[in-house]
Amino acid sequence: MAETTIRPITTSRFYVEFDGMTEKLIKSVQEIAFQGQVKGYEKALASTKGGKTLRQSTSSGFEENPNFTIEVYLREGDMDFYNWMQATMPTSYSAGSAATGQGQWAQNRKSGSITAYDPGDHPILRWDIKSAWIKSYKVSDFAADGADLAFETFEIVCEDIRRVAPRGGAPLQ
């Protein structure tokens, strides 16, 4: 019987891209998460002969859309993620302020992927993302005594995230 080699996957070799948005400096991807919703388990449905209690659990879809967070290093002149967020925000999204978006949520949802690579630069894991939009935005702290690079944080919500076989086995160029 052939022995299977177990190779742990490092978290430092990855790439994120969305429709029309490539070659970005991604600092991190955090919490790719979605949770199923279960109903019916909270209380008993019936009691039967012999005093047996019947319960039923039913899957009723997802509690909320899948989401994840990415941190993107700020680069002079690169406003792609920020502009995407602005395009999907409502025309007035902050009470009492002049904060406005373009209100074009449906037209600006994007598909994309998150790919992890092995030490030889071959893709080994991939998640495909469908119909995503940016839910929230923040910028890293700035400090006179700081030495860190500035970055933006985006919480991204989507209609679907699926783990799929990675595309192409050739190393990165």
C-alpha cells in the first residue's frame, strides 16, 4: 500500500482577486465563514408510547450570507477596493453626514477567488466567490512613532463561497 504524505499548508502563500482587480498587495484574509441555520430542535414535537420524546431538526439554509475580511496594503494611486465599496454603498449611508455612495449595489457585485500556494508556487487550495460586495471599511491607525505599513480592511459579503479544486498546476510566474 502506498504511503500518503501529509503536507501541512502554510498560511503565508495566497492570493485574492476579483473581476477586474488583480495584482493587489493583500496583507491577510480572515475568517471565511458561513453557518447553516437549524430549526426545530428547540422543543419537543411529541411524546409517544413509552414516554419517548420526538424531536426533529431541519436545515433551513444559511443564517446570513457568507463573509470574510481582507486587509489590503495602501498603495499610492490604487483605489480599486475603495471605489468598489463606494459603488455599492447606498446614496446616503451615514445619518447626519455627507457620506454617500453611488447606490449601484446590484451592478457592482463581483466574482473572485482566494488561492493558497505550496512552497513550490503551485496552487493547492482555492475558494471561488460569487456575487460579492463590500459591507464595511476601515483604515489602519496612523502614528507619528509608527513603523507599520498602512492598510485598508474590507469586510466582504457574497452570495456563495465554494471550496473547489485549484486551477492549473504550474508554478507562479
